[in-house]
Amino acid sequence: MSVSQVELCNLALSRSGGQRIAQITSLGEASNESRQCAVKLPHLMRTALRSYPWRFATKKISLARITNNRTHEINNPYASALAEYAQTQNERESLQSREVQAQKEILFLYGSATLYQYPEDCLSARLVYPASFAGSGGVDSFMLTEGGEQNFSVELGQDGTKLIVTNVSDAILLYTSYVSDPSVWDSLFYDALAWQLAAELCVSLGNDMQKAQNLENKAMLAWDKAKSLDSKENYNPSFVSSYLRSRG
């Protein structure tokens, strides 16, 4: 059965306030319940999706190389500070020195690297690997032969766009994408997010802090259950094994 964001919100509303809280028919209607859901749900979705490599949100894509790229296009964190905050000659000289040093570090780290476009729907870049591993074995083969160590960096370009910097040519990115359609989610993810939204809505809609804490506790248990089951079917061994070790 297909489900919608409105149905998710109504489930969360029923959990947060029972019959005292009105149900909604859309996220754009003129009610306090709808306004609160419209504000909170997008943030919670992005946070929940980014927090764990959910299978339903996992994508692989051949990265688009930025042609004629130059490492000086990577944003230097001291450049804007120099223009905005340096008031005295000593401050300007100090920031200029740090700017030069930061640029040297960028050139040292990425001088021979390739810049790629950051996918628009990417919430978490997890692994970059060569296209030569895209066939038999894929990610598992790369993890076994190369150890799966991080071999890329996400940087900010001077125009404010995100870049993926790596020494891998013909790179493929394994990442967590932004999936806003609840009908695509795993049912346990859906349930956990509904509990989380209920906890967030509880106080906003006038309920007491104790009830909000109880809802938060239920949300935590639901997230643990969802992640545990998802990890048993997840093919990213390095992340899953570290998650399971942290759970004891």
C-alpha cells in the first residue's frame, strides 16, 4: 500500500496527542498541526537519512568530472575571514600567512587529484572506487582488495558548490540519497521516523515534557530496531561492522 507524508504526519500526530490533536489533509493547510509538520518533517527526514547507510536510500553513480579543474578552485577557509574580519595590519598579516599556508596544504593534498561534481541528491558520500570495480564483485571486491579506506574529500568550491576531490580516475560514488517518498522507505524506518516526529510535535502542540521524553525513548528503540535489521542486509561491511561493534 502506498503511503504519503501526510499519512506519516497523521500517525505522528495521533501518537503525540491522541484525540486532542486534529488530523491534517495536506501539509499546506492553514492549521497549526500542518504548519508544525511542514517545518519539522523535512529536517527530520534529512537527518535520519544521513545518519545511517539505509539500503533503500543507497545509490551508485559515475561521477561527472569537472573539466579544466584547478585545485585553487577549492575554497580556502581563510580567504573570506581575511576580507571580513581583519581590521589591523597585524591581523591582516596573520590571516594572510594562514591563508598562504592553507593553500599550500590544499595543493599538497590535492595537487594531482581530480575534481568531480557532488550529486544534487547526495546526503552522505560514503565510498569512492574506480570504475574497474563496477563489474564482478563491485563494492565488495574493492573493500577486500583496497581495504575500503576513505580516499576522497568533500570540499567547498569558491562558488559555494560542493566538490568531491579524489585521486581515483573514472570514479564511482556510493552514497546515501535524499528519498522523500515514504512509499520507498523501509517500514521500520517509517515507524521510527513517525515516533521521532511525534516527539518533536509533542511540545510544539502543547503537551508536557514528560510525554515528549517518553516518545523520544520510543523513537530511539525504533531506530535501533530499524538499523539492526537493515545492517543484516547491508553490503557495506566496514560501516555495518563498526555499527554492530558500537552496539556491543
